[in-house]
Amino acid sequence: MNISNRIIVTPLGAGQDVGRSCILITIGNRNIMLDCGMHMGYQDERKFPDFSYITSDGNITDIIDCVIISHFHLDHCGALSYLTEHLGYHGPIYMTHPTKAIAPILLEDMRKHLVEYEEEAKYFTSSAIRDCMKKVTAVNLHEVVTVKEDIELKAYYAGHVLGAAMFYIKVGNDSVVYTGDFSMTPDRHLGAAWIDKCRPTLLITESTYATTIRDSKRCRERDFLKNVHECIDRGGKVLIPIFALGRAQELCILIDTYWDRMGLKVPVYFAAGLTEKANSYYKMFITWTNQKVRQTFVHRNMFDFKHIKPFDKTYMHNPGPMVVFATPGMLHAGLSLNIFKKWAPDEKNMLIVPGYCVSGTVGNKVLSGSKKIEAEPNKFIDVKMSVEYLSFSAHADGKGIIQLIKNCEPQNVLLVHGEEEKMKFLRAKIMQEFNINCYMPANGETVEIETANIHTFNMSTKLVKEILDDQSNNLGNGKRLVHGAFLLKNGSSNLNAMSVKDTFKELDIQRHTLRFTCTVEIKESSTIQKTKTKLYNMLENNLPIFKNKLTMSDGSISLASILVTVEDSMDNNKKKIVISWANEDEPLGNHVLEMLQNMSKSD
Amino acid sequence: MKVYCLSEDPNKPCFVIKLKSVTIMLDCGLSAHSVLNFLPLYPIPDWKPNKAAAWIPKNFSDPQIEGELNECMTNQVLVNSAPEFMTPLTKLVDFADIDVILVSNYMTMLALPFITENTGFKGVVYMTEPTLHIGKLFLEELVDFVEQSPKPNVAKYWKEILHLLPPPLCNSFKPHTWKQLYSLAQVNSSLTRVQMISYDQKIEITGALTVTAVSSGYCLGSSNWVIYLESKKLVYVSNTSTLTTHPRPMDQVNLKNADLMLLSSLTQAPAANPDSMLGELCLSVAVTLRNNGSVLIPCYPSGVVYDLFECLSSHLDSTALGQIPMYFISPVAHSSLEYSNILAEWLSQSKQNKVYFPEEPFPHAQLVKSGRLKHFKHVYTDDLWNDLRQPCVVFCGHPSLRFGDVVHFVEYWGTNPQNTIIFTEPEFPYLEALAPFQPLSMKAMHCPIDTSMNFTQANKMIKDLKPAVLILPECYAIPPAGFGHKNEFVIDQVDRKVLTIKRGEVISEKLDIKTVNVPFTTEMVVSVTLNELQSGLKASKFTAVLDTKDNKYKLDILRDDLLANKTTEPYLLETLFKKTYEWGQLDIDRFLRALTNEGVSDPKIEHNTHGYTIHLKSEDTLIQVDDKSTHIFCEKMDKNWRLKLRSIVMECLNSF
């Protein structure tokens, strides 16, 4: 019997980094890939996870047993079509229904940007994306999916974006929870992440905001609206670079209700032509939104916006104030970058970045204070517009991560999807607070976690019943003392446990009873009955632990296999006590004998 | 385990099973068949045709019965009172003892408030998300129908003189147990006890057993149930369909090789093929419309009605009747249509795929957008009458024709012979349903559509799934009246143990669980050393600690700290730890040699019928030995001697 197993984790991406999430785990001899993302900050091979780690060993489908995608953000699913259509992976892929619906749209969106700006867009054809998505199996929350007979998957609600899920993965006795990106606080359209006490062997959690304790959402919403309002009041244009789906819907709800309340007339546009389509997804997957949106959807669908109109490229040259939501969110390409280039030099204008921008993107550079941006080779732009970073991206903060650990009670924690320094801080905190191991491997670095191998045996229900019926073996706190025997038949892999009596029967051997009988005379002039009662009381007081096994009948007192009888002695002032016990109760029998001998001596 | 049957109608099932210490209710169907005995409730109060005359039994006069009974034109006698329903039997099981209720689909939960409200019920109700959403609509619609035309009087006395009443009223089944409907407040309170689950989710119940819902293919979110208790598997099959309609297909795999299967809710129209009925319906709708008549289809607010929208609209398109409007009238019509479009995960693959585009999964969403399908809350809303264009098709409830907006339409359109009423819900005999409205000029068609399995499909399924024991409603073992002795309407009772059950009965079935699977800790595994005691059999005694917290077992070694608070006395610890089990026969020669070695020189051996007696006079000790035992009578008060003797005896015996 193997005493221990191992869980092996190797991040190919998102190890001490944000972007191109891709984590390989080996659990119970199964290899599972968690997410298959793309790095938005790089244009070279660093854009993809380091697949050579697996492909160098041969056929990728033989190596990877299944792929799980946590949500539709490109840093979590962007490399999926590359994996399936270029590297030829054709094994199972799992994601939730909304992810399956929305991921191809974002992939397609990205493809367009790549085609526009890059040579090597050949992996990204529309048909490749379609073919890739055909290989995907959609799962429901909490449904237990069995893959290849021994892998169990279960998705939990993660908040973050529509359809985002945390995955519980179990093979044999070992289990892993992978959070993907999650959010522990509900927002205007999504609920908070939820997981039960599933006690995984390992929790792999994101740690984007590992060190941040975030202020209240209300404050950020107020700041956002204040900034927007001030900018349009001074006649400026507001650019909000954003993913078409996700945070966009939350901010649109926010702006739409604000415009309604304040009676504002300044145009609000949503670019990319995705609005209506995107909102249709939200309408049809309304069961994935929060309680309030779900309960009111029949009468008023939150995703029917009154004030937000589709954007046309030509509008960016229009005079006067306006608010524009444009994709992509990190200003790394496409329309949002074009608008930025046009509006950046005017100080009346404003850029509000509502999400995380990975390093290398224009968004990241602007946010880190660069006032001259090389948007195209040798072409610099002066950034005079005001720049605001208001983090609406829904990641759990340090407190939220700690809360999740409390909720699911893992035996080990591994941090991904964060920055090294912040991870170190959180790791120390986790190890201190929970007294468990916490790992934070870099990309390509492997962590091995020893896990106890749980063996099982078959216990006869008869023995279980005997144990539960006998109070004398109750050690408290649900623990029971058990005497029994294991029996293993040749050729059987099942170890059986049963009572000793049944073991003899099964073994077909004759039990041999070894008994002792001793006699003690004590000074006692009362009747036999009274003497017996006296002895009974003495045993009851001295051996409280066996109280339930102690009985008195006409002839004798019995305690487990011990029998005590009282007889008249030749001497009227004395009684003869006969005590007898079976060998299995030798220590106890001897103890009772000594008690009687002490009585006799003290007389 | 015990199975209790609480319902007399297998299509409104309600069973309770007691397993280990857990009490589970399977479904809680509400039988509305009783409402046929009541006068219809008119949704528009001042529009009440009086076709029924007061009635009292002949040669009988008692003021208490006055006003309770009416006779309609077909001579049928009906009760003038708020309608009453047949609820699950209350005497057999105390609802306060129920730990969980498993609800298979929205049709089998309509008695839920009767179970959970004011009964001391403390348990949890499990159902899928669609079952909850749509079930809520069914409950709300039912309450709305009954409450919109309140009856001030509650007739009771007729139940006392049942023997004086004409059929079918006199054949009423236990009318004393009939109950008036619950209130909306009770519905809402009842639904707060619901916990939503997914298909294939494993739900642990008190740590003792695991329950899983699997798709049954009957309607949105409909389930069958698999219950695991240790190595045993029980399945409960409720409404199940093997046909391809809008719901996710049935999952057979998880139902295979059960130790016990409980079957209920087969089709209520065993002689009717749903496909050909649907065909007939489409044809007669087209004929009626072409003759300038309108069509009334009594229906429930979800389920088959979605398929009717889809099939009928495409049939009308193909017969150049595409401009004919369809009206869906129900207090929950709008919600039903909206919900149907947000439950993609629970739909057939082809409907599910549509949302990826994204398009609404049901064509009726498009029909609503284009204005061909219109929905209204009530027949008495002005909006409806401003909009209503005839000829048209109207879908509305309730299929019993005793309450709901349909009552108005039967009266309103009934006088026109060009109109047609088409019955698709098989639950109510249509002629009985129409009785209080007679005479009618409108045509009546009976096209029962029940997608639940028929007997042939059920027999095939049972054969494939191979349950060891099958429990059936009694009526599934007997051919139904009116169908002669046709075996195609019974469940085969071959190849396995089959038990039948009916209302008020209890079946005890031994599950015979011999072992439970228990994990042990690493230390415990290491501590076990098996010795071969017989050829092919290895054994090892153990003293260990069984953790039984939360009904979940785990075996661990006995750790000192566990006993620390119990005792520190060494004798007790030894008693608890050092058990030995001797076997075989005493090796007498070895024993005597050992005694000599110890300096005991005077053993005197006497043989008797069972064995022999050994006297050790110098040590004041007598030893009786036979094949099965050794008994030492030690008169010498010397512990050392006794323990020495003990170890000598034990050396001459086998032990483990």
C-alpha cells in the first residue's frame, strides 16, 4: 500500500505574474491544464504559455487528460485555439455555458486586432476559433462531471465576470480547487464567489490584489461618476477602455442609471458593435447574475440601456463632450488605442482605466505616469489628458482570499496570477494564520506536494452496530474504542474488518478460552445478597468507565467476562468470594482480584 | 428501508422512504381530479350564465344541504363551493419527521405548501432551478385562479350524505380529506425552504447518504433521483420521457443496476401517440381557422405548451395561415415565456446551441417579438379585448375547466359551432370537464399529449437498467379498465422481484448492507501486520479508535491523549490495549515440559470424558483442559505465580 501520493504543480503562465494563465497539475497520475491564456503585454513568444514544456515529450493529447477554462478573459482562454488547432490537442475541454458562449467572441475580437497589427496571425482564423469551441463541453454549476472515469470536476460560482467559475478537481483521494479569477463581493450585476467546505488538498488561488484591502465599491462608483461628470462639464471627452463583456455591463448600468437620475443629455457610446449582442448574452444567462438582477428581469431587464448608443468610428472626430466605452481594455490595440491617440493631447479630455493593465501595454505605461507614449514605432504621442485609474476589475482582495481559505479549508495553498512581492506578503500571512504550507512557484518552476494516501477497508455493519450500541467504548467527541480484527482473503484486494467472534468463524478455527478463577475470603457477617450489593457498589464506584458493562443477577455480578460470586464461608463472620475472568480481560480481572485481596487484608 | 405510498394517483406521486435514520419524501403531487365535482368559478363575476339549478336528493329534506348542490343540463350534480383538492395522506407519516423532500418536476410539487406549512416540517426541499422557477409560476397561477372568484360558502354537508348522491359524485374518493387551496403567503413561505441543485450534483444528507438528480427528459429541469447508501443504490423514476422535445434528454446511465427502483408517473394516455396527437391537433386547428372559427386550447402555463407554440406556428406558416394570432393568457404567461429563454443549460442540445449565437432558444421568443404570439395576464383586461382578433388560437388554463380564464372562453365561444376546443392535457376526462357547460355548439376534440414513458418504453427501460427489486404503483400491474387484458398496458413482472404499493401502504425491504467502506489513517495502516492463520486467510487483531462524527467513519490508532482524560491507571490502559485471542488446542506435552522447567515437579494428570485435569498440589492450583478451553483455578494467592502460569499456557496455544 502506498502511504503517500503527490500533487505536482507547474505554472506555464501566471506564475508570479499576471497574464497568460496556464497551470499544469498532476494529480493521481492525471495531468490537467488549468486555463490556457494569453499575455496581452507581449507581442513575441512570451504571449503564449511555454507549451514546449509539454510538447517536447510527444503528443500533447496523450499527456494532457483535460483542460479547464475558468472564465472568458483572454488571459485565461486566449491561447486555447492555439492549443487545439495549432498544437493539436483534441482531448476534453471544460468551461461553463456562458464562458462557452462568450469566449469565442472575445477570441474573434482579439483575432481582428492581431490581423490588423501583426504578421503571425495565421493561427487565428475564424474557423480555427469555431473548430476549437466545438471541442468544448459546457458544465453547470455544482454538477459533478466525471472525466475518463476517475477525474471528478465541479464548478462553483466565482463572481468576477459572467460565467466565471472556480473548479474543484478530484482524482482518487486528492483534490485541487482552482479559483481562476474570483470576487468575494457582489457588484451591480454579479454575485459573490461561493464555495462549500470541500477541504481540498490544494487550493490554487489568484492573488492579483494580494496586499490591497479595497475601499468600498460605493466610493469607487462615486469617484467614477464624479470624474466623468466633471470632464463633460468642462466640455471634455471621456474614454473608458474596456473589455466588451464583463466590467462593461457593470459600468453601463452605472452610467445609464446616473444619466437617468441627473437628466444628462451628453451622448454615451459603446463601441465595437458588440453592445446589443453582448447584452443578449447577459439577458439569456441572467441566472448567472446577482439576486437583484435575476428577480427583476421579467419586468425590467437591466441590460436594456436607455442612454447608451452604438459608436461609430467617425464620432471620435466630433466636437463637444461625450463618453465612449471602447475595446480593448488595456489600450494595446484596436479602437480604444485609436481613440486614445486622437484624444490624448487635449488636456480637457480624460482617460478612465477601470481594469488591470498588464505590463507592456499602453494602458500600463500611461497608468505608470508616462507622458510620452510610443504608440507606433518612432511615433510618439504627448499625453496631456487626465488619467484616472479606478479599479473596477473584480478580484478578491487579501481579505477575500483569506475568507475563501476559511470557507474551503484547504491543506495547502498555492498562489498564482499576482506579482511576486505581493505574493510573498500574502504567503507569509496565510502560513501564519492557517499554519499550512503556501507555495508561489514562478513560471516553469515545479512544486511537489506530498499528500496522505487514504486507504479504506470494509467494516462489517454488524461490528459498527455493536460499537455504536456499547456506551463503554465511548471516548467522547464521536470517538469510539474498537476491538476487532482485519481479515484478508487471498486474491481479494479488500481488507475486511469484523468482530473477533466473526473472525474466528470466517477463519474456521476454534477459539480457545483461557479462564482464571481465584477465591478470596473477606470479613463480612451480613447476608450473601447484601455482600453482593456492597461489592457491586464498590466496583461501580471504582471502575466508572465500565459502568455500563456491570450487571448484577441472582447468582453473580458480571463485568465484561469477569464473574464474581459470593458464598458462605465455614466462618459465619466471613464470606467466600469467587472471582473468575477470561484471559482477554486479564488486567481488569487481576485488578478486581487485587481489590478484593485488599479488602481481605484490611479486615 | 421502508417505502410509504401517500397518493392514490401515480401521476401525482407522493412517497416517503425511511433509510437508516433519514426520512425522505419523494415528490408531493396534488390531485386536482376532485375539482371536477365543483361548479366552475367564473373569472368575470358579473358574467355568470346560470345553466345549473339547485338540487337536493329525492325524498330528503335537511336545511343544511340547501345551496350546496346544483344540477347541470347533463344531469350531473356539482358542488357549489370553493374547489377542493386531494392532498397526500397525512396519517401515515408525520411531516415533522421529514428530513428532505426531493421534487422531480414542477408538476409533482403542487402539494408542497400542504406538506411544509403548519405541519412542523423542518426539512429541506431539493429541486432544480427550472423546477423552482416554473413550479412557482404553477403555484401562483393556481392560487390566482381560485382566489380571483372567491366563493363565500364552503359546502361540507354533502360529504355526509354521499350515499344519496348520483354518480360520479357518490364515487368521490374520501371527500372528507379534500382540502381547499393554500394561500399565496403559504406558497411563498413554502418555497423559502427550497434549495436549488444541479443535475449530477452530489448532495449529502446528514452524512448518511448521497442524493443526485439526473435528467429525466420530461420537461425543463425534470429529474429522476439516485440515492446512494454505502454500496447500495436506489433510484426513483418519476415523469420521464425518451422522446425528443425541448428539455435536456433523459440520463439512463446513472440509473443502471440499482438495488431498488421505485417507478411512478407513466403516461396518462397510454393509447395515444404524442406525435400523431400533435399532428391531429395541427390539422384540426387549421381546419377550424380556415372555416373562420377560433380554437381554444386549455393548457398549463409551461411544458407541452411551448412545443405547441413551436409546432402550431410552423404548421400554420406552411398552410398559409401564418397571419393568425395566438394568445397565451395566464397570470404568469409573461414570466413563463421569459423564464423559458434563460434556462438554456436545461434544454435539448439544439436549443442550447442557439444561445451561443446568441439567439433565444425557443422560437416563441421570436413569435412574441413579431407579434404573432401575444400574452395577457387575464381575460378581463381591456388590453386583451382591444387586441383580440378572430379567428385566433387561445391558450389558457386551467385544463380542468373549473377555474381560470378558460372558463370564460368556453362560455363565450361555446355557442358558435365554428369554434373548436382541443384538449391536450390528459389529466381530466374531457367530457366530464365539459359537463357543466353543456349544451355547447362548439366542437370538442381530444388530443391527449403526454410525453411521459408509455408501458412499452418503461418495460424496455427496466430491462436495460436491470434493477434488482422494482416497486410499482399497484395499478401498473393490472391492465386499466376499458383496455381489456392488453399486456401492453402493464409492467412486466419477470426477471426480478416486483412489489406493488398503493395509497396508505408500507413496504419493508431489507437492503442487507453487510459492510461499510471506512478510511483509515496512515498510522493505522502502518500498524496493521497480517498473519496467515489459515491457508489463503490472513488476519490481524486491532484496537483502534473509530471516529463517527457526522455519520462519517474513520479509523485511527488509539492515541494516548485520547485516554488521558478518561484514566491514567495502567490497568485500565492495559485492559483497553492488550487484548489477545487464543485458538486451537493446548499443546499438553509442551505445557508439561514448561512446567518442569519452571520447577513444578508434581503435576498429576487425570483424564476425563472431555479432556483432563492437572493438579499442581504444591502450587495449590487445578487446571481443567479440554479442546476449547483451559480453566485455571488458582487458590494460591501469588500474583507472580499466576502470571507465570498464564504465560506458559499462552505459549502453548495459538493466538493472534
